[in-house]
Amino acid sequence: MVPKGTHIAMTALLPDAILPGDRLISIHEVKARVGLGQSTIYARMATGAFPKARPLGPRTVRWVEREIDAWVAAIVTGQDHAADRRQA
């Protein structure tokens, strides 16, 4: 088991890492959580304004739930207005 507080340190060192306990979610769940369509999600991913999907196979991708949650939190707290204006 990972000691308490290590998760934050590991994510800082390995921001693209999928860590033990991370849940992977489908495009359907991502769309439901963020209120954006698939085309918009992929367009924002291409500009770096949305968390990237992780390939699981030749035709399957998933997003790390904690990254989507962090993106939503940044939008809600007003920390990501610049990304929204770029995509408007």
C-alpha cells in the first residue's frame, strides 16, 4: 500500500502516470461529467486544453478519472479561463 501523501508526490513527479487505484473512464462517462461533445473534447485534447486519453488497444482509449476531476475543479474554481477562451 502507498503511504498517505505519496500519491500527490508521485503525481507531481510523473504527471502522465496511471497510478494504482486510478479509475479509467470511457468517452461516454467523460462527456457526461464535463458536458462537452466528443468532437470538442478531442479538439481541446489536441491543443492541450483537456486531459489526454490513454490508449488501451487499437480502437480503445480511456481517460484517468482523477485528471478529469482535476480539470472540472479548475474550471469550477476559475483557474482555467484562458483555455476556455482559446476554444470558444
